[in-house]
Amino acid sequence: MSNIFNTIDKIKPAYDMAYKIVLLLCKLLLIVDILITTMAVAGRYISFIPDPAWSEEVVLTCMAYMAVLSAALAIRRKAHIRMTAFDKYLPKKLILALDILSDVAVLGLAVVMIVVGWRYAVLLGSRGTYVSMPSISRFWMYLPVPLAGVAMVIFLVESIYNHIKSIFVKEEVYNEC
């Protein structure tokens, strides 16, 4: 059985790469957000710095991307909000079963985010444009939801796999002297 898990573990670098890509995207969005906000605020008080009309919409769109993509990152790091108050009182197997159930429920949410989010992006996004940038479709405003859903599915599949692996494969623990 451990041979199967060893074979599947070979795709772990793909999960690591997906995590790094999403993390890099969030970092870049944060930098863009800070730069545009700084320019917009400075443009209100300093006459030679422009205060573009599109700044608020772009900043809000970047924030939407960061919010949902960072939720996917939290899933990978197991840093999402969860109830752990009773974990020390419950049997380990029950906690593992509840973790799997939780991951499956969030996986269902991620699939809904992909399906419904894509419909909204295509249907509502294609109907309108940004107010301050009439040449840009609102599709880009709705895209973060299905995009984050895809990232969540990737990281949840890995999490569920790791839970299942922990049932069948006992990791060796080395004591440090």
C-alpha cells in the first residue's frame, strides 16, 4: 500500500508549484494595490501626481482577487478558521474523520464557486464594463471566484489525500537527542 502512496507523492512538486504561483499572484496584487492607492491618495494632495478615475475600481478588484486566493492559500497551510476547542478531548480517529468531512464540505463549496462563479463571470461580466474604464469587461471583476475555486480544489484534493495517507501509512518519528 505504501508503494501507491510513494507513487502519488511524486506529484507533490506540482502542488508546491501551484501554491507558489498563487502566493506570487497575491504578492503582486498587493504591490499593485499599494502603488495605485498611494498614487491616488497622493494625487489628491500633490498637484503634479495624477489621480486616475479608475484607481478605486482597480484597487477593489485587486482586493477581491487577494481575498479569495488567500483563502485557498490558507487551505493549503491548514490556517483556515476552524473549531478546534474540543480536539484535545476527542479521539484522534474522530478528529481525522471530522477533518476529512470538513475538507469534503469545503471541496463542495469550491466546486460551487467554480460553477456558479464562472456563470456569473460569463453572464454578468460580459454584460457590463468598468464605469471608469469602458473598454474593460466586468468579467475580470467576477473571475476571482472561479479562479479561487480551482485553487481550493487543488489544495483540498491534496489535503484529503494526506488525510487518507495518514490512515494507511504510519510516519516514522525520529527522536532528537
